[in-house]
Amino acid sequence: MELGPQRSTLEHGSLEDLVDWRRGAISGEIFADPAIHARETEQLFPRAWLFLAHESQLRRAGDFVSTFMGADAVIVVRDGDGTIRGMLNACRHRGMPVCRVDSGNARVFTCPFHGWSYDRSGTLVNVPLLDTAYHNELDTTAWGLIPVPRVASYKGLVFATFDESAPSLLDYLGDMAWYLDSMLDRRDGGTEGLGGVHKIRMHGNWKLVAEQFAGDNYHAVFAHASAPTAWSGDDPEGAAPRFSGSMSSAGRQFAGREGHGTAGFFLSSKALTGGLRAMTDDHRLVADYYDATNDEVADRLGAERSRGPSGTAALVFPTFTYLEESSAPPPLGSAIRRGPTTSSSGVGSWSTPPRRPR
Ligand code: FES
Ligand SMILES: [Fe+2]
């Protein structure tokens, strides 16, 4: 049901009335009320640290990714001196997007409308007919692409914010960094993005994704039971009973003041690899990998986080989610990328396996 502006719940109460975090109860209005979405557009997305890319997508000078920060299209590019920059994907002449592909390598971004060109740092470097159309009076230094003021990385993940006064990325991540490390810092080589980005258009408010990843592992024992059952049939030692046992076991739930959250099952390493071995030959290869690297990871992160890939879902508020999932290794990162609206969000995901130590 579409709510008209006159029906907005915000006219009769506050946001606090819609979210009772002590009881874990939220009103469905937060997923549907256009007034709430308008407030998020003004107050949340311009201020939060938003995920842009994995550094391995931007290895060489000129490598770029086009994505979104809230409703704003941005280009993320590694410039000639190695800095990763973010800039609005909007020509300063009449606002056309200057980059129309998802990723690639470029020396310049040339607007398809009148041909203004911008280099990798966003500087306006060519204006057709500068002499006759502008009598050489256009100050090209004043018309570069608008930069995203702050871009920072955490162990391979690139984030940015439009808010110059935002806390540092590390402060913003807070305790969530401890959990992120069980995916990002398992081995000395860090991680890399594998393959391309798998994109879907989701017909639903962006918070459906955010809230789900932040803490619902309850669904797994039921909703995901069919896959292990298909692998193992009614074998009492097979994947299905192991999966059901592990998904019913006690885990850890974390919710941070910044809005981040995660829920996961930190199984014994034997239970983790035992479950994998009960599935397919491919999963047995992954089990061998976890067994071979477990001591190394435990030395870096401690025993609990070495067993991270045993069914963890997580949200770095507001738009970066990931799964560390024993039945679908390697870990999957995804981000709500495309300008979320009240009822539609684009999601991109890719795999981030650990890299061998350098
Ligand atoms: S709109 Fe880009 S050159 Fe005119
Ligand atoms: Fe799930």
C-alpha cells in the first residue's frame, strides 16, 4: 500500500516510536513511509560512510568503478599518483553522466554530450571549441568534477562520505572492525574481489536488506534446509543433519551503537570442516583449505574468529553487508548500491577469498 504524505507516521509521533530496540520490535512503517525515506535521503546517506569498492578492483592507475552513494552516481578511480578518489558522475557543463560503464580503465572521462573531458583526478582537461564558444574565458580549473570529500579504506574495502566532519572510518566502524577482521584479515595477503559483480534489482526498501543481514540467523535452519537435504538425502551423517545441528547451536549476536550488526555461529573448527566434507567434492577442497590454514589464522585472530566462516551474516551500516558462510565459501560481500528509493534498491555482490601471504 502506498502511503500518501498525509498518512505519514512522522506527523503523529517520532522515529523513536517506530523502533523499540530494547524489545527488538520495529514498525513496518519504516519500510514504507515516504517521509521516512525523505529524511534518510537528507540526513543519513549524505553523512554516513558508504561502501564504494574493493581495492582489488582498482589496482592500476586509471582503474575505475561507477557506483552510487545514496541517490548520487559516483566514479571511484585510482589516479596517477595511486590515490583512490571519488567524484560525482555528473558533467559540470549540463550534468550528464560522464562515465556510462560499470568498470574499466580510463585516462580521461569524456562527456558524450558536448565532449568536455576530465582526467583521473577529475580536473577538466579539454573543452571543445574553447576559443570560439567561450572566447578562451572559461576558467577550466573551476569546473572539475565535484570530488567526494573523504575516501578511506579498511583492509581492502573502500568507503566514502560526503560529510567532511564525519568521524574517521575506523571510529565509525567501532567494534564492528573486530568482526570484519574475521573476513578481511585472515591471512597476510588480505583479500581480493573474485570475478565480476553480480547485480540484482530488489523491489523493496533498502532497510529490508540491512535489517536482515544485521541479525536474522533464525531463518537459516528452516529456509536453507533444502540445499543440504538435496546434497545428502536422508543420510544420518550427511549434510542435512549437520547443517541443522550447526544452525540450531548457540552463536554470537552483536549490535553496535553506529547501527552495525552481525549474528553468527562460531563452531568448533572440526564442526565447520566436518559439515563441509559432508557436502560436495568442491566443499571438501574448501575444508582442506580451512584445516591447512586454521592455525595460521588462529595465531592472527584467535581461535574464535578463525572459525568465522561458519554462518555469519553482517551489516556495516547502512549499506555494506557480508556473509561468511560455510556452505557457500568464499565469503560474499554485497552492497546496496543503486540509489535506494522507498521501494527499490540495487544490490551488487562478489566473493572475497583470502589471498595467500605475500
Ligand atoms: S553536458 Fe557534458 S559536455 Fe555538455
Ligand atoms: Fe539466509
